[in-house]
Amino acid sequence: MLSDPAPLNRGVRALCNIRQGQVLGEYTGELLPKQDLGNTDDYAFDWWSPNTMKKNGDELQGRSKIAILSGEFMGNWTRFINSDDEDDNIEFEQEAVSGKMRIVVRAIRPIKFGQQIYGWYGDKYFKEPPKKKRRKKYW
């Protein structure tokens, strides 16, 4: 299932060649309490707590959903990346950058100049689920 550019989902194209592993930007928005939004915002990602680890590397406490990052009103260009259930060429990853949690947009394969940038928003994003199941996402 592919979300093509339309008035509400504009799409993003590469303005230069992009290497695999290169960070394209940060998904930005307003951090909201998880109960404020429900499932009504198409530009929202779940915000998870980091894992708590012991000194030996064992997991002490698992991750839990603590908030929602909504790009609907305060987002940047990354909110216009369309979704494709087969040809995604970027991933959205929550990670620590300079000691702060961020959602970064990273290329998972080379992207050529002019090629549309596609991410995968998960099975819950579409009103009609894709024909095949995708890899597990953590938001």
C-alpha cells in the first residue's frame, strides 16, 4: 500500500544523492501527554521511555509509552514523508542525540537525486491494513 502525494500528503523527494545510513533530519513536533491525542493525529509518533539497564548490560526495565510526538501543527518537512509498505527507503528511529531523545530519519538504502523518500509508519497508520505484515516498530 502506497500513499502518493496529494493535497494532504505532499511527499518529499531527494535533492541530492543520499548514502545508506545517512541521517536526513529529525522528526519534530509537539510533545503531548499520551492520553491527549488518541489515534486522531496522522502526524503523531508514540514516544517511548528508554530502556533501563544494569551495569552488566542486562535489561532492568522495559520501555513504556510515555507521550506522543505530534508534528501536525509544529512539525518540520519530515511530516510530509509518505508511507510505502514495500519500498521504504528511510526509517524513523528514536535514539539519544547529544544526551536528548530524538526521532531521526535515516536512509536504510541509497537514495538517488529526485527519488521520492518513503518511510513505514506501521500497520496501524492505514485504515485498510497492508496485505502482508511488516517488521515490528517500537512506536
